[in-house]
Amino acid sequence: QVQLVESGGGLVQPGESLRLSCVASGWIIRFSAMGWYRQAPGKERELVAIISSAGSTNYADSVKDRFTISRDNAKNMVYLQMNSLEPEDTAVYYCNGASKFWGQGTQVIVSS
């Protein structure tokens, strides 16, 4: 059974940082693209960042130069380093594997 479990969310003030983690079990991520998505209240889920199996990355314009996605295939994990957080980044963040597996999400709230 494939599971993706996110962690690292929380409440932070604008300008602060968070690092989200996603660990996969029941499946090896090495050969798959992995992504982070987010869904804010009343909005549709949107792509935040994606990393290919080869390590190339793409980001939503709204997070470029602030967020960094990375992966550790040996640990079967994916990370999202989020810097200079803004209130608009408030959302539930979801890990996605191979465009078909989803985690349960981790809440990020950016508020003063």
C-alpha cells in the first residue's frame, strides 16, 4: 500500500521559513516525478513545485526564488523549503508522487 506522509507545517509570521517533508512508503520514488501542491480555503488545488526523477525543477511563479523543492531518493523523501513566507502562502500543502499518489496534507498558516 502506497503512503505519502507530509510533515513540517505550522503557524509562522510573514517573512519566516518552514521546511516541509514528505516520506513515501510502499513505493520507491527514485524513478518518478514528485511535486508539492497547495489548496487555500475556497480555492482550487494548485501546483507549487515539481522535481523530476533527474532532479530538474519547476515552480509556480508565485513562489519562485522563495521556495526550493528537493529530494533524497535514499530516504524516499521529498522536501519543500519555504522562505520569506507571505500570508498568501497560507494553505494545506500536499505531496504528490508520480501524478497519482497523494498525502493527507499539512497545514501552513502565515499570519502576524
